[in-house]
Amino acid sequence: MHPAPREGSFDLLAERVLRAVEQIPSGSVVSYGDLAGIVGTTARVVGSVMSQFGSDVTWWRVVNRDGRLPEHLMVAARERWAEEGIAAGEHGCRIYDHRADLDDLAERYAAAVDSLE
């Protein structure tokens, strides 16, 4: 379950990050920095939100700039990537081959957060 958003709070920022993650199409990935640029925060904040609240969204679609996730998530992520046709190597997915269209993602995100305003 998503945290209850409160204006000006970390909860509202977390809700925005999670809504952005929900807009990433199947078979695509983005980096923490990509998502941060869309939401208007930092990659570290995106990582913090994902570590605290990301289990209820498509977390395997948000990776670091090299296509990696924390080691304890890699087995499950590889299974999800395989299901979605995302190519993965020994150390992570091939982000440059599967990066979502960031302009399209930003438009989807804008529409999804309109209800938070």
C-alpha cells in the first residue's frame, strides 16, 4: 500500500515516485536518475523511496545507471526481466537496450499525478 500523501512531506514525494514507477511500460527500465529527473528530486531520494515502499510497484524496472540492483534483489529481478523480455547480463540488465522513452514516461507521470494536486 502506498503511503498516505501529505502536502510538503516525504510521503507526498514518495507517492510521486511510486506513481512514476507505475508508468514505466512492461519491457522497459529506467535509472534512479532518470526517474529523479521526471519527478523533480534526486537519485538518492528515488533509491530511498524504492527501498522503503517499492515492493508494491514494479521495482525491477528501476535500476542504477549501469542496469544493476542491490545484490539481494538480483535473482527476483532476473526472473521478472526474463518474463518481460529485458535482456540481462551477469551484473544486471542492459539498460541502454531497454530504457523507456523518457518523454513519454514524463507525460504519463504528469497525467498520473494530476490527482495529487
